[in-house]
Amino acid sequence: MKPGTPLFVMLLLVCASCSKDRAATSSDHWRKVELNLMQLDHDGLRGPPDGKVSVSYEFCIPNTGQCKAEVKAIDPSIQFMPGSPGRIGAGKDECLCVGATRKGYLEVLKRLTELPYVKRIIECHFE
């Protein structure tokens, strides 16, 4: 910037830059979700009107009490399966987590993706 640029112009540019960074970060989080969200209705269900079902998903986290508590605070229905790799391939120091879509699923997924240690969320097929 040139000397003499009004302070409010500099502040506007800084604020715009911060907003853009936040928006990019938010959309980057959604890249972690490898579910076809377009198939889900408002209640987190998919399928024909007379046979709608929720979609199970899985992800892994570090196998620590703190990480488990953070995930449970976001989704109390999450099931922890330490020792199981799942399709996601949880490592020996990680814990497999299994959840399911339901009403409010978008907010739950958003908050899970904001956790830095959640790298991917994929559909769980219970194979």
C-alpha cells in the first residue's frame, strides 16, 4: 500500500482477506466428507418415500480420552471401536468412530470436520 492510504481502506482490505480465508477454510472442511449428501433429505435419510434410512459413516481419531470426549460432545450417538480398522483404515493408535445421519446431520458433520484430527469421513457399509 502507498503511504497515505486511508486507514479505513486498509482495514476493509484486511477484513475482506480474513473473510475469504475463513470461507476457504470452511469449504476445505467439507472436502473431508466423502458421502453423497445430495441423496439425503432434511432429516438425513435417503431412499424411497416408503423405505427411507439413515446413512452410517465412519472416521478415525487419535485413541485418546480427550479426542473421544470432543467427538461425543458433538455427537453423543457415536460408537467407538478401538482396535478395528474399519474401511477407513484406522491405525494402531487410532480409534474407529461410527455414526449415522439424522435430523441436524449437516451441523454434526460440519463440527466433526472442523476437528483437525478428523481427516476423512466415509460411508460405513458394515462389511
